Amino acid sequence: MISFNSGFMRWTSRVMMVLMASMAMPMTASAQMVGTEAVIDHAAAEQSRAKILSLVNRDEVRAQLEARGVSMEQAKARVDALTDEEALQVAAQIDQLPAGGDILGTAVFVFIILLVTDILGYTKVFPFTRSIR
Amino acid sequence: MCLTCARHLAGVLILALAGCATAPPPPELTSENTSAALPRKVELDAVPYFPQEDFQCGPSALAMVLNHAGVSTDPEALKPEVYLPEREGSLQVEMAATVRRHGRVAYLLEPALGDILEEVARGTPVVVLQNLVLDWYPVWHYAVVIGYDLERKEIILRSGREQRQTLSFITFQNTWARSEHWAMVAVPPERVPATAQEARYVAAVNALGKTGKLQEARAAYQAAAVRWPQSLGVQIGLGNVAYLLKRLDEAEQVFRRAVDGHPDSVAALNNLAQTLSDLGRDEEALGYVQKAVALGGPLQDIARATQADIERKLKR
């Protein structure tokens, strides 16, 4: 038999108060929603990463990197590891360089080589690269 | 023509444009390199004309496109929203913000004359920013492109005190290039601009939602979902707006579709879990949020916080 003594009643009312307070809280106060911008930025960064990778993958770039002892796996892994912000920044830099149709522009070519060697710690040309070493 | 319009914006804009002067000019537009599908000649006679008062090309250009997009307004009413008296002009960001305040999507076009022509061909007038003089003596001016003629290589504008101004493509390109090709359309939410690109359009609709125009943003995302049915950005945007509007059932449906199409999206999983939790279905939510946390990545912290919330609720 439960006896409704005053201690129990006090306990119940305290529990009720906590419950009611939590119910009264606005829905959004506890909500952990991912904002739309995060998704847009991420999608743009993925595109940038794909663009950088497609450049790194080109035969002339690959040949130069391999001649310097940089394996394609290393190079690709590092491009993948660029943060969204960095990938966007790099792609924006590439867009500003003069490009020439099918043939990779010299500026873009040099940029990509230096980007990868920067990331691998052989060079330090760009302010936005973090070396893995 | 209004030669002094927005002259005093020069200082601001020059700062923004500094260092870009060497950008190569866009290829000249000819009737050969435009889309074959474009009609040879278009003129949107229905776009109303509001002659500009001193320096106020911004409000008058906006009034023209907003009225065309179904908003009843005039330059006088828009002036306090967009016109900066001390600069005798209007900033581009304010132009876009004013469009949003009136519940329309402000979409900036790609810097291509072909895109302007395509929008006009599909019935949408385009606000453009021109520098009518030269870089070292800038005279900024907003005008509205309402038509073109590919044979005559002319563009047709409502500009300043001219109800119908024609400029050769070359002159227009030169004056427009000096503004870094700034061009904007103002469209009703249910109408996705013809040249819209997915990510840029989602960003434009997201900005509309941030202005507090949630119903309009919802309509715009719904239209975007027809154009890009697979787009994660559109689905997350639509779900988030539905959630904010407290249409939780709709948000659940949309996030579910996002999870089905993009099973590795932390955003989709997390937001579905949070929505289910708000619907009181924490058991179900927990499975989704656990997947989100396991995926890691830059959104992992949010997913962890969601998980903690849900676990706390389950313990009660």
C-alpha cells in the first residue's frame, strides 16, 4: 500500500514542475538542425574537390609529381583531406588563373604542382595550405 | 540618360573591384554563338516603366521588375528601403535584400550575356548594373533589360529617363563588364529562373527564408524540387523551412526522401532524427542519429548533440 504522505507529495510536485517546465520550452530551443547553408557549402566544396582532383589526375601533372617522388595516392589523399573552406578557396584561385581550353594553362599547371607539394610539406607557397608534416 | 546616378558609390565599388582589372573580357556575343533555341527577337512590352528621378535608378529599376513579378509598388515607396542619400545611389546587396523583403527570389545571374537573353526570352526582365563611363571615373547605373534583337545585335532596356533604350551588344558588354557583370532577376517563388543553377538557387531561396519569408521560401523550394528532384540542398532547404513552419509531418516526409536518396548525408539523417524526436518518436529517431554520428565529418558535433538530446528524452 502506498501511503500518500507529505514527503511523497512534495516529491511528486517537484517532478511535475520539472516536467511542466520542459514542456513549456519552445520546440526550437533544444533543436539541433543542420542549416541549409552547411549543405550548400558542402556541395560546392565537393565540386571544388572534384575539380582539383581532375587537375591533379592529368598526365602532365602526374608525371611532374611522380618525378618528384610524390605518389598519386598521397596527392589524392591530401586533396580529399582539404576542409570544405580550403577546397573552395583553392578552386576559386584556380578559376582566377588564365586557362587555355584543352591544354592545361601554365599557371594552372604550376599552381597544382605547388599546391600538392605544399600540402606534402616540400614547399610553402600558399598561405592556405597546411602541411601534413 | 542619368550620368550621375550612383556616382558616389564609386569609392565603395572600386575597393571591391580592385585587382580584377586584368580579368579577360568575355567572348563577344554574336548571333552564331548564342543558343539556337533563342528567339531572334524579344521585347517584354508588359514590363512597366517608372522614369527615374535624380540619382534614383535603383528604386526605379526595382519597381519595374517587382511590379512585373506581381508586387504593387513604386520607386517612391522603395526609396527608403534601398536608396542611400549620402551616396546618391543603391548598393547591390540592398537591391537583392529589397526583392526578398517583398517575398520574391533575388537570383544573381552568371556573368554571361547569353544568360540575360535567355531570361528575357523566357519572359523575365533582368536588372543590370552598368558603369556608363570608365573605371577611373565610374558612373554607376541600374537599368532593366527587357528585350534584344539578335539580327541587329542590340539589347533593349528601360533605363533612367528613357522608356526604351537600345544599345549595341558591344556597348552593353563594355558598360556591364565594368560592374563585374552584375545582373539580377526578381521572380515569384513558384517560378525557377530559366538559367538558375542548383546551388546558387538554393542559396537565393535560403536567403529569402532568412528574411522571414518562410511561406515564400517553401513555395520556391517546392518549385526547385520539380526542377532538381535529386538535389540534397533543395530537400534539406524544404525540410528546414517546413520544420520552422511547424509542419513536422511534411518535414519528416521531405527528410525521409533526402535520407533515401542520400544515405550518407549527415544533414539529412540528423534533421530527420530531430524532426522525429519533436514528433515524440525518439526510439525511431535514435537509429537515424546514430547513423549520422557514425558518419563523422564536419557536422558530427551537431549530430552528437542531437543524439544526446534524444537519449536524454528516452531516459525520462
